[in-house]
Amino acid sequence: MIESIVQFLRRDVTRGVVGTILLKVGSGALAFALFSLAARTMSPDGFGIFATWLSVAQMVAVVGLVGQESLLVRFLNEYRVGDQPDLTKGVLLSSLKISSVAMLIAIGSIAIVADMRGDEWLLILAVSIYTAVNAGLMLGSQIARSLVSILMGEGNRELFWRIAVVLFLLAVLSGHRQLDPAELFAVMTIAMSVGLVAQIIAIARALPDFRGTVARSETSRWRSSSLHFWVASILEAANQYFDVILVYWMLDPATAGIYFAASRLANIFAMLSAALYSFGARRLPSLYFSKNHQEFGRTLQLMAEVTALCVVSGLLLIWIGGPYLLKLFGPHFAAQHWVLIVLGIGTAIQAAGGPSGAILQLTGHEREYVPVVAANVALRLVGFLVLIPWLGVLGAAISATVSLALATTALNILCRRRTGVDPSILVLLRFPSSKRGTYAVRGADSAD
């Protein structure tokens, strides 16, 4: 057994997946520290307001990027494999121009609505600047991940800047001072700006010399794909952040803060899914477009093995250690252990389903992906409206878990039918080890 484990860890794909997961675990631990410290340095209502505005900012950033972050992952890999620098330059310039204009419109619209609601101008300004920098980091991380490394992309987006913010919050906590949400947004923005500058420098060095290259466009392909990516990104953001906004609206700021804390802890599994997506987004598209079917399948199999191990470990952690983790946010958070368990089951099912949504998008089947995510959001909204008046915050957790489980099942079925592969952990039960990674990928010759 020990020899088998050693051989498993020596595989290049295993090291890549484990390394990406460790990066996500580190960023997740820092995010947990950031939010738990923020809850202790703010009043219950203040933390709820911060959590709600953070959710709004994340959704606005996704809306303002107009799907360009996913578009770049899709086409940068295709053009690099096909050695097409003219199209590479064209898609980079096009995405930067479109996302810059759309982001200004999105941020301006939210600022106007917030001002009409009577929110403090300092908070509006802090959230607006944070949203712009966050969007730049999101777009830059996709380019850096494709052109430089996963560490440069994801590290600057989710890991390094959080260290500085956590240290700041520790200093505030030791000084027994209460923070205002606008202050924390300002500190986060400053720290993220450093990461954004580092990304820009690294990307500039990694890009080929385009000075003698005339940019070429495939406008119709980009427009069609970006529309589907945009809708999918908005729906995915709604799945992650709209819950907190609805709880804030239907209940109160303090309860929104409690739900936010439980959902962030349950995101241990969403963190795993994001790690697999980050790894897959860098490795799978090039294998797909180069038609390396055997390596494509082998990569998915090894990703499933790592996923199964992490899902079991994560469920045990939430079941046994959940109350202690919730107490780190404050004494009144520990009473919501069942909310955490229910949310954890939903995100565990999502992680066990594998990166089926990412595979559908990155292999040219993004049109199949959008209706499933839209149905997930609609079902979750209906569940909130029905269950929250009856069960309170636990009803919100039940609605989120049921909708997530159904969407994961539907996406996995679609992925098997459209691409011929099963990215879920169930694939480990269907194939003997001697045959793993040998199946072909359906539709690789006709990806658009």
C-alpha cells in the first residue's frame, strides 16, 4: 500500500493537482482567518453589512467582466496550441477593451443605486474601488494562469494579499478597536492592488513580442462564446453570493453574517472544486485541442482519485470540528452547526461531481451548461422564498443544498453524453485500474 501511495504521489498530474489543492487550502485558510477576525472586530450588524456588500461586489465584478475571463481561458489555449500569435494578440486586446468599458458601467450603476438607497458615500466609494481592483485581479489571474503559472494566477488572486489583511486584522483585534466595513474594504483593496501589479509585470514578460504581429480577430466566435460564458459566470456568482444578499433582505444583517460564515466554511468543498478547475483549466484544454485523448482521460482519473480522498476528509472535518470552527467567528455562530452540515453536504456533492461544468465550457459545449446553472439559480430562489419564512436560515441551507445536488447530477450526465467522459468520483467504481485513462474524448475533432 505504501508503495502504491508513493507511486501515486510521484505522478506529474498528481503533483500538479495536489499542489493546486494545497494552494487553494492555503488561500481558504487565510480567507477563513480573514472573515473570522473581521466578525470579531465588527458588530454583528457591521459584519452582516460587510458580508452583503462583499457579495454584491463579487457579483458586480463578474457582471462587468462580460465573460472575458472564461473566454481567455478557452481561446488562449487553443491559439497557443495552434501557434497563432495574431489571434492571441487579437483576443487579448479585445477582452481588455470590452471588460474595461463594461466594468465602468457596472460599477457606476451599483454606485448610483446605493446612493439612492442612502448608503454612506465612503462605503460606496470603498466598495466601488474594491470591485474594480478585484475584477482586474480576476481577469489577470486567468491570463497569468495560462501564460505564466497557476501560482502567479491563483496565488496573487487568492493567497498573498490575504496575508497582509489578516495581519492588519490581528493588529486591530489586539488593539481592541472596532472596524467599520469601509475601512476593511480599503485595506483589502490596497493589498490586492499589489498582487495586480505583480500579475501585470509577469504577464508582460511572458507574452511573446507582438510588435511585429498584426492582431487578427474572430469576432463572431468570440461574441458567441463570451455571451454564453458571461451568462454562466453570472449564474455561478449568483450561486455563491446571491444567497447572502437574499438572507439579508428576507431576515436581517446579523443573520446574513451567520449564513455567510457557515457558507464560507462549507466552501471547503467549493475550494476543492475551484482547485480542480484551476488545474484543469491550465492542463485539459491543451490536451483536448491537441487531441491527446489518453492523457486527457488519465488526468481526469487522477483528479477523481484526489477528489474522493478530499471529500471524505472534508465531511469528517465539518461533522466533528464544525462547532469549534464556527466559534472562531463568535459565540453566537456555534449554534448554527446544522446549517453548516447541510451546506457542507451540498458542496461535497458538487465537488464529488468533478469539473463537469468546466469541461463542458472548455471543450465548446458552453451552450449546454448555461440552462442547467440557470435552473439551479431559479430552484434555489424558489426554495428560499418558501423555506426561509418557515425554517429561517436552515431553510436557506436546505434550498441551497437541494438545488446544488440536482444541478451537479444534471451537469455530470451532460458531460458524459457530450464529451464521453465521467469526471465524477463514480468513475473510480466503473473502471479497473488497468484501463483507467484509456477512453477517448467525444467531440474533440469538432470543437468550435
